[in-house]
Amino acid sequence: MSREEIRKMSVVGTVESLCRYPVKSMRGEELENAFVGFSGIYGDRLFAFKSSSSPEGFPYLTAREQKEMLLYRPRFRHPDKAARPTNLADAEKIAPGVTPVYADSTELVVDVETPSGEVLAIDDPALAETLTRSISDAGALTVAWSDRAMTDCRPISLFAVQSAQELGAEVGFTIDKRRFRANVYMDLESAVGFAEDAFVGRRIQIGPKVVISILERDPRCKMITLDPDTGESSPEVLREVAQAHDGMAGIYGAVLVEGTIQKGDVIVALDSGDTPA
């Protein structure tokens, strides 16, 4: 489908920016374009730190326990391998388009820059030691790796920049969209915040190919209280979301059709329903 054909459909907005998080709970990186697979954004949350003191159902150390994790900057050692599956072009040529082969752990190695400026490999014991230095009950940390994103709930998260603006107006200070750690930040045609809630139960298309089924609103926790640049907490952000928005901000989706998306791509609603006004 061409971009001109897409624009004739029910356009609801555009992609304002794209983000992925190579290490769960550490700082994200903004992308110009991204391959979206059935498991989410390629290269997203491939690494995490498991803690022996965390519950079995959610065994990860996150910024909820160690807010300074947000100040650690992970980078792929081989950015070209982390950009997209290496056989993507060939896989897309095979009708109806086969699932491409993902890179392995040796090709997706991550180095992490600590807040002090030291650069350590993800599996360097010194990195785990720095993460637990100020936590009294962190337990033993081990590095987990997966070739699919270790997301909390669903493969991909989306958030409208208008929702950050409205929430900022409600609490009385500017809200950085990065607090919400979404994969796709949307600039919606609607000027109203939280208009993305209307997409739940519907399908949207991003760019010429990618189709996402919007499953549910995103329940929020302490993470959105943390400033992405300093780690400092503003509890009133979560309190306002809880009181004014049912504890939800943003939406979760499942990928139905894989493909590449980029900043500026048009977002269209494929199902009938009231388009956010």
C-alpha cells in the first residue's frame, strides 16, 4: 500500500518518535526507524537483570527498586546487527512474507555506560555490583538475555504526546514523555489527551505495512514518577494518573503484520469506531 493510499484512509495521527530499551529499566534510545516484529520492536528489552530477592512472577531488578538504573546508558556494540534482521529484505520477498531470522546473542552484545562514565560489558560482574551498591536487599543479580523483548505485559506500547501535555497541565509542570517508556510516541490529530484510549479493541496501521491490534490501556506504576534524566521522583504524577485516569496512561498492542516503521509515518484506524476528536 502506498503512502498516498494510506492518507486517503482514516488518518488519526503520525509517529512522533520511536524508542527502544536494550536493557530493561535502563535508559532508552530514540530511533529514526525500527523493525516491528511479532514480539515487538527489534532490539527492545533483550537484556535484563534478574534478582534472587524478586518474586518468581516478576524476577527483574527495575528502577522501581533502583531509580539510578534510568541513568545507565546501554548501547549495542554492533549497531548494524541491532538495526533489523540481517535477512529482512530476502525474507520479505518470499510470499506472503516470511518471518526473518533474528540475530543471536553474540551479535547483539550490549555495553553500558554508568552514571560515572565508566563503560562496562553487560555481563561484567562490576556492572551488577554498581547496580546493587545502594540497595539493601537486591539479592544476587544475574544477566538474562532473550531474542525476544522481555516486556512487562504486551509486545509493544504506544503513547500520545498530547497525553503527556494534558497530564502536565493537570499536575502543574511539564511532563517529559520519556517517563512513560513507550515504543511508539504518537502525535494524534486529536488535541485531547488520552485520546489513544479509543483505539482499544481496534486495529491501527503504521506506515505502509505494520498492523497492530490494540488490546488494552496501560496500567501504570512508580516508573512514571521518575525523571528520565535525574531519577528524581514526583509522586504526584502517578497520583494524578490514578485519580483522573483510572491508573492508566497509554496503550498496549499485539503486532499482526510485521514491517518497518519510521518517524513521521502516518497512523490510520482500520476498524470502524469513533475516531478521537
